[in-house]
Amino acid sequence: MNYSEQAMNTWRHLSLDNAAHDYSVLVHYATLAASSHNTQPWLFKLEENRIRILPDLSRRCPAVDPDDHHLYASLGCAAENLLLAAEAAGLKGRLCYDPETSGVQIDLQEAPPYRSPLFEAIPERQCSRVEYDGSELTADQLQLLEKAGQGDGVSILLFTTDDEKEQIARYVAEGNSAQIGDAAWIRELKSWVRFNGREAVAKSDGLYGPLMGNPAVPRWLGLLAMHFGFSAKKQNQKDLRLIRSSSAIAVLVSETDDKPHWIEAGRCYERLALQATALELKTAFINQPVEVTPLRAEFARFLGAGNQRPDLVVRIGRGPDAPRSLRRPVEQVIA
């Protein structure tokens, strides 16, 4: 199967006729969630009337995510998709954090089925690292996005003015300079880039080169291009252009800096991204200000967040579709 065929086979709705008994269908939807570097750091344990989502620590990214914040947020993203799919299949899910496994426990019981707009949007959501058209969002759209991005102990801040976007762009630039100057960060990024379709299909994870605006090339050529052409200056110019083209910037903030709140922040992001998708909007992460530890504290002060933790930063706007990242087969992620 080539890249295009696998992408089409991955990003689609499945029949829910037997999903109340065959939980692997729900896992399919969960795996379509976002994750840092598309590492897909999750394992699913299927039990009677229960699904556990466990952290797969073999897929950690210690350079970009030293405290595993993004890893646990990714579990929350997967959990939100799973809950929406369960609801569509006629199952009500109750989620709780399991401190024994540092994972998510979802207990399921029968309920009337409901295919929500957010569920319908799951196969359409993507991280679109492209320029948007800069058009304004309506008050109703902003209200829907704000509602979707709020959670238990997690709040959302939406920035729409040019001045606010310029200020956020400065934090992104500072984050780029710190990260791109870190040899370990560069090595880690390279290990997760899939430079061409064959490589993407073989791994079914990671960052597909064309998704980031690069041509599909052999791995040796992609690594050579990164060595000579990847710099903080060029990345800052690109990110400034992308931020200026955005209609809004969303920042998710947790009131407590711990794993349950990181998971909740992931759930809030996934709802936000799905709501944007349902509104025919695109989203993309610009997480540099929250990934560099000293910078994150400065960014929190800019936000007026005090001692709360800024979790995730997201561009929102209208733009074209981008190539899709792939996902590992469901059987590979069921423990």
C-alpha cells in the first residue's frame, strides 16, 4: 500500500454497528488524535465495559518534552476521540485518571447513540502547518471555540489582534532559537521526520515531510537539507508569516501542573481542534513558548496566568488541506 492509499484508509469513518461490543473500532478513532511529533505514545487495554489508555514511555521525546507533559496531553487527545466515538456507538463513557498506571480509565455503559458534530469531524481534523488567509472569525465562532477549549481545571485564552499575535510570535522566535541551538533537540526531531511516502508507510508515525511544506526526498537528502538549511532565522521567518496569517491564537492553561491536568488539557485541545474542523477551520500547534522551560514561565507572565501552566498554543484560521500524517494499525496499539 502506498502513502496515499494508507492515508485514505486511515482517515475515514468506520461502521459502528458492532462497536458497543468490538472496542477496536473505538480505538481506531482514538488513534486519529493528535500527539507531539506524531509519536502516538499510547497503548489501549480492552476490558469488559472498560478501556484503559496507558502511556507508552518507549515513545517519549525527552529533548522537546522532558517532563512528558505532551505525552500525557496526547493521552487526553486520544481519550476525547474515544469518548466521542463511544457516544456515537451508544455508549456513555466515564473517564478518570488512574494513578497506579499513570493512564486513563474509561468505564462504559449503554446509552442512546448520538453522532455529534465533533465526532463527525474526527477523520477530517489535521494539523495544518500552512499559511491561512487571515480572515476574521465571527463572534459565534469564537464563542464555540472558547466553549470547546474549556475543561475541568483548564481554561482557554483566545488572541485575535495583530499586536497580540506579534507578541506571541516573539515568544515563538525565542523558543526556536533555544530549540534549534540544542543538538539533542535536533537529533530527536530528525529521528521522527519521515522524509518520503515509503518511509512514512513503513513507520506509520512521525512527521511526514510534505506535511511541513517540504518535498518528498530520500532520507539521506532530507537529512542533508536539514543540516545545511534548517536554522532559527529561517524558522522564525516562516513562523512569523504563519502566525500573521492566522485568525486567532489559542492558549490552553492548566490551574495545576500535574498529569491529570495535562490529560485534561489534551482533551480540551482535541475538542477545540474538532470544533474548528466542524466550522471548516484549520489548526496547527506553535508550542515553542511552552516547551522551553525558562521561556514558559515568561510566557505565563505575559498571559497573566500566574503560577498556572500554559499547556498548548494553537493557530486557528482558514486555509487549504495539508498532506496527512499516518497512524499505526490498531492491532499494534492494543496491549
